[in-house]
Amino acid sequence: MLAKEPSDQFLRYSLGLEFDKEGDHDRSLELLRVLMNDEPPHVPAFMMAAQQLIKLQQVDEARNVFQRGIAAAREQGDAHAESEMTDFLNQLSYRDE
């Protein structure tokens, strides 16, 4: 399917999630980063990339991804995603205290 629709964000996002499930975090994060840089950015990619980075104990990078995702969600009018990522970001701050 992706060969026929290489620009399909949902298909690329799904493939990124599959790589994560298989433990291929480099390929997963690579796909998610491309989606985050698409025009418009694919907002769910920020959430999944940040959560994956937390699992990999790359918390500072996860914070950065959440912050960028919050801005992208706000710009796209996605209040639910903005709120959800804000909550995750706040939880990371509490973890450090």
C-alpha cells in the first residue's frame, strides 16, 4: 500500500509503529521524525516518538518532541492532542522533582 501511496501519512505512521513493536527503534523514530517535519506535521507522530524516547531513556529529547508536538497541535486546532501531550510533559517534570 505504501508503494502506491508513499506520501500517505497514516500508512507511514502505521509502519513506524510496527517498527517500534519489533524493537527497531532507529527505523521507527526515523519515520516518525519525517512525519513530524511534514507539511502539515502529523501530530500523533510527536506523541508516539516522545513516548518511545522515554522508553529509551532519552527524556530530554522526549521533552523537546512534546513541546514541538504541543505547538503543532495548537497550530492545527487539535485541542485534545495538545492537552494530552501537555499532561505527558507535565508528568515528566514531576518525575524529575
